[in-house]
Amino acid sequence: MKLLLFVTLCVLVALVSSAPAPQQEVQIVEYENNNDGTGNYNYRFALSDGTKQDETGQLKDLQGEDGPVQAVVKTGSYEFTDLDGKVHKVTYTADENGFHPVVES
């Protein structure tokens, strides 16, 4: 009986000591959003955990299979810190030729 109680106590201590630390609430520290109503826009934000994102979109006239078309060309980047503290950044362009990311680590 004492052995069972001892083993149960050891398991409980191990579970409590391995519980993850509570995470702090992430706050928005910077925010901007502009839209001219014609398809052109830009936005950016930054969070207290180091996460950042920005994007610009511009309306572009293209030649489609059935004639002229308009599309929004996007450029931007986002950045975050992983659980090991390493910062990752992706810069990208999305246009008539597809999505083109450049990953920096």
C-alpha cells in the first residue's frame, strides 16, 4: 500500500513539474490599415511577441485569354519567432506569375 502511494505521489509530482509555463497574452503594439477603395491597399502590424506582418496590394491591368483583366499584385513579408527563439522571415510577391516567397532564417 505504501509503495502504491509513493508511486502515485511521484507520478503527480512529475506531471506538475512538467506542465508548460503559462504564456503571456500577446498585445498589438502597432497597426496600420489603408485602403483607397480602388483595389490598392497596404497594412502592417506588430505584436508584443515579435510577430510582424506587412502587405501592399496594387491593382494591375493584365492581358487575359479573353481580353484585358485587372488583378491585385501583392508584396509583403511576415516574421515570427519559433519556440527555440529563432526568428523566421518570409518576404513574398504574388502576381500574375504566382506566389514567390523568399525565406530567411
